[in-house]
Amino acid sequence: MIRRVDFTLSSEQELIRESAREFCEREIQPFARDWDRAEELPRELVGKLAGAGFLAASLPEELGGGGLDSVSYTLLCEELGRADSSVRGIVSVSNGLFGKTVAKWGTPDQREAWLPPLASGEALGCYALTEPGCGSDAAALALRAERDGEGWALTGSKVFITLGSWASVAIVFARTGGEGPRGITAFLVPTDAEGFEARPMKGKLGLRAQDTAELSLDGVRVPDSARLGDEGQGFKVAMSALDNGRISLAAGCVGIAQGCLETSVAYAREREAFKRPIAGFQLVQELLAEMHVDTEAARLLTWRAAALADAGKPYTTEAAVAKWFASEASVRAANAAVQVLGGYGYVDEYPVAKYLRDARVTTLYEGTSQIQKLIVGRALTGESAFA
């Protein structure tokens, strides 16, 4: 039996992981299949996540958060990814894409207004960057914000927005100037504002229970005090948010891979063929061994990026490496798990079919695998392949 030695973790971090797993096994895993079939999570789950301290786990304590370091936060996200990636998305967006972004770029008034409600579950935030005609090329977004007296009027649409119809406030990235990244500004927009509409998106391959929405803004007015960061600084705000989001997403992918491995090992020990457990077959062991190495490598790459963030050092490239490798590893692990389970891997009696569907999208959002490769290539050569 392989002994897992996480030599970099403190006793407190081990306790965080154990507590997170206990919560997930009690409150999430028993219901994940039903939520997936229904394509909806129960709203009361938000209160349970808040009660467990998950929704603001990594935000500053003075703003109602748990003050977790980045490595501890990855442990939480890993357990959530192992349990149900749709639920992990709630926590990751609340903590990272929304919460940490407001904590870093927001004014004192903005932080006081929007962050404490996250901890209590009274409000959720979302991150609205992607548009129908703008995904990987984030600098080409078309939603516009025009000066309107002392405020701004926002018009346009966003798509594939996690928590888009559940959130009370959205970080909306809009074009306030000319073409390119310098013409983008970020705004904190209440979702109950006049002219703001959110339409849930159904029929997804994976993350079926997670709230994903298309947003439409028709002359939505906000005061200048709703601006997050300086005018024209929105692209920097967006990219800093993605650095954090990629670490938590990588951790969630590690959780998917770990869940695939655990399910496959247990099944291989019990399932018999040719009068013995299939765990004794060489080619089954090859699948399991590859899943194990992929999972461990993804975990350590994720921890490295998180440790750099905790140390206050640059981590953009390391976050890209972790997200790229972990997302692709989770797809490989899920595909291998289906192979180990055979026909049972193709139905939702076991979790591996859902793992495969949930894993597939992780290679696309928060930067495709191809975008991550270009980030790494730029770091290696000093030359940008982006237009």
C-alpha cells in the first residue's frame, strides 16, 4: 500500500483537510448524483457552506473571512472537487474570482459593503468577463460602459458566468476606452439593478447542477464609486483574478483525479474476472499507477503555486502550469476510471461518469490549456505569442 506523506503540511492544515472531507462526505457526496440529474443545487446549500466557513475561507478575518493561507485553501478546494465540482464552483468564485479580487482592488467602502455578506451566505458574487464573441481573447470584449452624468451606463452581454443568476453583485468588465486591454474597466454591479437580466443556462455536458448564466445589461446605471480599480485598469484586475482562480481550479481538478483513483482502486479490488480480482491484472495496474502519478504531480504543482502566493512572490506562470497540468490530468484520470469500471463507469451508479463530464470543461474555462501553454512559453522565452 502506498503511504501518503504530505511532508509540507502542518497539523492545522491536515485538520482543515480532514474537516473539509467530513463535511463533503456528509453534506455533498450523498446528494451529488441527484443534483446532477436535476441540473440544480438547492439554495439552502449556500447556508451550509457559510456555516462551515467555506464561502469566505481565504478572505481576511477583519472582513468576516477565515484568513486561510493559500495552501490550506487548496486543500479545501480539493475535497470539494472530489465531492462535487458544481459545489466547488460556488466556493471558488465566492472566495477567489470575486472575493479576493474585491479584497485586492476594492476601496475600503467596497470591501466593507460586499465581503462580510459572503461569509454569512447573505450574498454571493460572480465574475463576468466572458462574452458570446470573446473568450480566450479577453482584451477584445465588447460590452461598453459610457459616461452618464456622474456615473456610468453599461450595455452588452456576458455568457458562461458561474453564479450569474444566484449572485447579488457581479464584477463586470466593460470597454470604457479604445481597443485592447487598456480600454477596459471593472465595475461592481448589483444584479437587481434596472436593466440587468440573468438567464440560467441548462443542458451542459458537465457541472450540470452549478448555476451558469448568460447576463444581459441594457443601460444599467452605476455610480462612479462602483468602479473597481482605476479607469482603464480592468484588464489587470481580470488577470490578477484569474491567477487566483487557476490555483483553486487546479486544486479542484486534483480532487477529481483523487476521487477517480479511489473509486477505481476500490472497484478493482472487488470486481472479479477470470476467477480473480481485476486489480491483479497488469494492464489494470498500469491504469491505476498512471492515475496515481498524475494526481500526485498535479497536487504538488498546485501546492507550489499556492506556496508562492503565500510567500508574496509572483505566481502567474506557476498558476498557469498547475491549472494546465491538473485539468488535463483530471480528464486522463476520469477517462481511465471509466475504463477500469467498464460498463459501470458509463452510468451514474458510480461517480466516475460525472467526474469525466465535470473534468472536461476544466481544460476550457479560466484560460484554455492552449492559453496556459502560451503563458508558459512567454515566461520561458520572453516573447509573447499573443496578438
